[in-house]
Amino acid sequence: MSRRYLMCRPTYFAVDYTINPWMDPSTPVDAELAIRQWTELADIYRDLGHTVELIEPLPGLPDMVFAANGATVIDGTVLGAQFKYPERAAEGPAYLEWFARAGFATHQAKFVNEGEGDLLLTERFLLAGTGFRTDPGAHGEAQELFGRPVIGLQLVDPSFYHLDTALCVLGGPAEVAYLPEAFSAGSRRVLARLFPDAITVDEPDARVFGLNAVSDGQRVVLPVQAVGLMSELERRGYRPIGVDMSELRKAGGGPKCCTLEVRV
């Protein structure tokens, strides 16, 4: 169950622009609280026996804390991110450079993709979201690079602009949890067919970013406010671990957004 994660301290965290419905620059942001919440998350991972590595935050990139968007890493191969919005464009090269220095095989993206925001690995498939950020061409690019079958999923609710806000890969008996309303009718049928034992989540839990969770197959770290999902996870045999990420949610992020899994 031990995992390796890359994280970025929210030293420069702020909400200075709007690129998703959660971001409102007029809402005050407590940067110190964001750092404390992020630190608690990193400490939880370490207490669970996971390895946490750090990338240096860069000034002028307030969203760099959302490390999951920085790349996709499978079998030691890294597909870099290419961000849709110019406000985040410099994050892609920064993350790719970190992996290159660490000795990974790195590949620059040809199409817009926002890392594990829209590319989530299950035991059998690479689930790939599109609709708001990631270009559908990135799905084929990922399949060719990683040699994993890619399942494209259409997101339809702008509040759930990345796949990792609408679906969590759990492993274990349920495999995934997701919010059906966040997906097109066809994608809902695909998910029901692929994951008949999945946990389907109600919108109140999804809107506190309950699905923006990190699972090692047994322990699931998720926002403490997602009480219904926590109860269902426990009923299904998982161990939910609540963490408060409410300050980072002001920029549209949660535990998973802050966590890039490094698979070697």
C-alpha cells in the first residue's frame, strides 16, 4: 500500500484570477491557513507510510500547489502537462524539469492535458476526462505513450471541471467512486458497465470535493466535510481519513489536486 507522492508547498497560494467556478478573487484567502492544511495532508501521508517528495514552489504561480495537474507518471514514464489557461502555463515545464532532474523518462505533451486532473489510472484502464480542460487528442497520446487502454469520459458540469473532482480511483472492491451527474449520459453508461460495484456519490459530498480523494486501496484521504461518502466508504470496508482542505478549495482544489502519484 506504500505510495510515492510529489507535492508542492502553497507558499504563493492565492486566488488572483478565475479559471474555474470555484475561484473568486474578491473572496479573502488565508495563505497561512492553506499552508497548515496542506502540511496536515502531507503529514497524514507520511504517517500512513507513504513517501512525500517536494518540488520547489515558484513565485507568480499560485496554483502550483495543485501538483496532480503537473504531469502523469506511469511505470517511470512521465507525460508532461500542457495547460489550457496561460495563468498556469509555466507549471508544466517546471514539473517536467523536476522529473528530468530526478532521472525519469520525460515527454512533452503535444495536446492540452492537465495531468492527473483528467488522467486517472485504475488497475485495468486509464480513465481520461474531457469537456473543460484536456483536449481529446491527449487521450490517444497517453495511450500510445503508456500502452494502457484509455477510456474517454465526457464531463458536463463546469463545477467539476477535472475528472479528479468527479471521480476517485479507490482500488479495492468498489474500484471507483463518482458523481453520475457530472458525466454525459453515454459516459454514465460506460462507468456503470465498467464498474458495477462503484460507489455513486450525492452532489453535496461532491461539492465539498469529497471525490478529490487519494486512496492506496484501503485508506482513503478525503475532505472531512464529505460525511456521507466517509460513511459509505467505511461501510464498504475502506478506512476513510478526513482532512480539512477548505482554504485550498477556494481555488478549486482538494487532497488529490495537491497530490501527484509517482509510479515507478
